[in-house]
Amino acid sequence: MVNLQSLLSLAKLTRFGADEMKRLTGLFVVWLLAGFLTYPAVAGPGDAEGSTPQIAGIAIKDGVMELSVNFAQSFDWESVKFVSIKTFANDPPWFPPTRHELTFGHHEVEMMEWFQFDYIEIGNYEVTEDFTVEAKLFGRKKIVGVFDPATNLLKFDGLDYKSMVKTPNFIVKSSTNLKTWKKVSKLEAVAKESEWGRPLAVRFKLTAAAQRFFVVQIYED
């Protein structure tokens, strides 16, 4: 059974008349309803207010609606996979380059895993501040990692790592009167993972209507 958790935002879409459409070649005017974009895009650890999602932008091209959705998930070391920006040569060399990956507590509490090319280093870790972690790798000295929510990057052992999270399950619904809602079918596929704190593009075909409201809802299986 689907358990709807939260509404993201509503967007009202108004199409111009036929004559204006000819002159403006499909231009649309979009209003984001007041009061829905007042929450911060960057959510701190355990910040209930910051966890409220938002629609960051809307675009329409060639009959396709694109909602730029920021799910504003709270930062949680255990749910983030950190992937290095720098790539490393593979072996054999004609294979695609690799990236280092870091996880904290994914498989065991207080256990970290550091994937580097063809081997894994493991150790213990401790979150000393909201955005600071101390890693104690077996056979190595302690490494301090600092995450910058302004850039979405973790600095660890001299490398910058992007913060990747699982894309939540969601649906899009539309309405012409804010009373009756219908699920939008055939959404374009989205990546299973997305960068924490960054908007995700949600696309679907736009059908003709004088005006339309859209809502995105997060749910759990």
C-alpha cells in the first residue's frame, strides 16, 4: 500500500490563446504558488524544517514538462555514498576509468568502507560534528573528512567527493481545480541515484489544457 509522505509544491500553468501562441511559439507562463518556496534548499542534519522539499524550477520544451525537484533530504552520513570527482586509470587501460567511493555505516554500524580501484580499505569512523567525520582505517593513521553543504563536496584525504543519495520513490499528479487529482502516467525514467541537495529533473509529456496544477508526492513501498 502506498503511504504518501509529503507534498512538494504546486505549480499553476496557463497557456496563452491561439493567436498569442502563434506569435510566441509555445511560450508558457508559470506561476509557483506563494508560500511553497520559502524553505532552504540545503538541509542540515536532523533539520525538520529543512527536510521540506520544493520545486526549484519549471521548463517546457517541445511539449515536455520538466519539473526541477529538490527533495531536500536531510544530510545523513549513513545514507550518502561519496564518489570522487577525480577519475583513475583502469586496468586494462581501455576499460572505463574508475572513481574512489566512500560509505559510512552502510553495511555495519560505525564501519566505513573505502573503495579504491581494485581493493577496499575498511575501518571505524566517528561523526564529531554535523559535517565532520573521523575515519580510523586499519593499519593507517586517522583521516578527518569535512563535508561542505555549500558545494556538496566531501574533502577526504586530499580528494573531493560528490555526495550521492538514493532517489526517493515519487509520483506526479495533475488537477484543473485543486480538488480532483489524477496521476500523471509515463514519467521519463530518472536516475536511481542523484546528488544530495541538487534538483532532479522530472519530465513528462504535457497534454493540452487551459490551466493545470501539478503536485509531486513522495511515497514508500
